[in-house]
Amino acid sequence: MQDNIARLRAEIEAYDVTTPEQLDQFRIAFTGRKGQLADLFDQLKTVPQDQRRAVGQELNQLKQQAVAKFEQRQQELEAATANAPADPTFDYTLPTVPNALGTRHPLSLVREEIVRILARIGFNVAEGPEIEDDWHNFTALNFPENHPARDMQDTFFVRRTPGEQEWVLRTHTSPVQVRVMQTQKPPIRSIMPGRVYRNEAISARAHMMFHQVEALFVDENVSFADLKQTVYHFVQELFGDDMEVRFRPSFFPFTEPSAEIDITCLICKGKGCNICKHTGWVEIGGCGMVDPAVLEQSGIDPERYSGYAWGMGIERITMLKYQIKDLRLFTENDLRFLRQFEGVQ
């Protein structure tokens, strides 16, 4: 044991440490948990009892010597690095590496553009919960109990217990209209953008989660002519002055009369193509006069007030505006797709 200690002391004293690599090798060889000093401490138990104390003291002194040399060389190397001259081969006049910024999602771009257009003519933004009770999502909007939209094939039910209130992931943003009419007195002029959910198979044209925006105007003497002029203004602001609009009769439980809104096909400019099924028109949403029963359910006197409501899918508008043919691109987070919108305002 004494010979081993003497040999190791000589190695420690002679070991040359002039670089960070050599310093690390010194630590591994001598002071580390698996170094030679650790091996000698393990062998201490084999030393006779009467010699163990003296040998242990020598080992401790040797360890202190090794640690002191390590710390001294470490300080010297750190000081030398701090005082080292700048690298003459590096050109400090070069510009910094650019910090790449993210870009706005196309759905966010279109949503904000829709809000800006309608805000300029007096509409404010209203929001509501995405988990809704049955009354706000269906009953208050004039959906009869046997309406297909209440079936499991269309709706995600959060809780459906017989005899208790049903809770669903909202299937449209219309419940926000009900909440606004319950808490505000006419005149009401609000838009309701937000996510909605329907139990549908995901494909290039459909998704189980998408975004809608709806507009509501309630006041005295509101007519269908007011609705049409608002839609005309909105479409031309969003797509351009040459965009034409048409209304087709339709049915929605919460509006009467109701209509579908079509605009000139952006692909063929009204000439007819596969996208518009050779009609020259594409549908963007639905509209109508608020049913008096919906006004009454929300606490508004239908004898004094009337109103219109209209809405559309933001994905549909975005696909038309930017010529996107697959709905799934919006949720796949493919950077190649998203980077196409860098710089779009």
C-alpha cells in the first residue's frame, strides 16, 4: 500500500495540465469517483488494523494534494480564457444571425379581417362557452326535440343523463346570440366568432372542429333589406367590389324567412368550373330574420323588435380567399403550408 501511495503521488506531481482536456483527464484519473485514489481508499480495508490509521492519513493528504492541484489549474485556465485576445479570423462587422419570427395562421388572418370589416359598421365582438347546455344550444334556438341535429351522429355530448340537463360541445356559435339577447337590451349589433364541434368524419371538405362567425342585429323596424345590404357590404369589402351575391330560399329553425348566401366563384369568376359545379356560384353561409319565438325565448318583445342573423364558416371563407383545397391543412401545422402566409396582413 505504501508503495502504491508513493507511486501515485509521483504521478500526480508529474502530470502536466495545460489545456481543459488535460484537466478533465486529470480529474477522471485521480479525483473522480472511479479514479486511482478511490481504488486506494477501497483497498484500505485490507490494511492491517494497527497500520490502517497511518495509511488513511497518508491517503487523505494525497487526496488533498490532488484536489488542490486540480482547483489551481482550473482557475489558471479560466483566467487565461477570460483574458485571451479576440479571434482574429472572425469578422465582427458581419450582421447578426436573423431570429426567424413565426407567421399568423390563415384562419386568424381571415377572422381578424372579418371582425375589422364588421366593426367599422358598428358590430362588437361577443363570446361564449364552448361547452353549452341543451337549452342554449338547441331549445332556445327553436330546435324541436326530434330535430336531427340533436342526434349523436351530429353532436358531441359531454353529459347525457336521462332526466337531467344535457351538456354538449356547441355545434354552432348561435348560443352566444341567445346569451347576448338575454343580457343586453336592443339595439343589439354583435358578431360571434369561435370554435364549434360536430361529430363528422374528417376529410378534405369536413372536420369535427372548425370555426364560425355569426352576426346579430336586433332593433325596431329591422328588415330583410337591412340584412341584404349588410351582406353585400361585407362580401365586397372581403372579396372585392366586383363580387356578386345572391340569396336562395332555405330553412333554419331559428330564422324565418331564411336564405343561403352565394357569391361569384373565385376560381372561374362566374363562368362555371368543377369547384362551383359549373353554376358560377359558391355558398358561403346562411342568413335570415330572427324567428319571433327565439326573440321571445331570449326575453325580447317580438311585437316591438325584429332582427336578422347570418353566419358562415371561417374555414370556408379562408379556402375561397386563398384558394386552399384541403380543409385538413389548417390543423396539420405543416410549416411548408403556414410559411406561405408570411407577410400577409
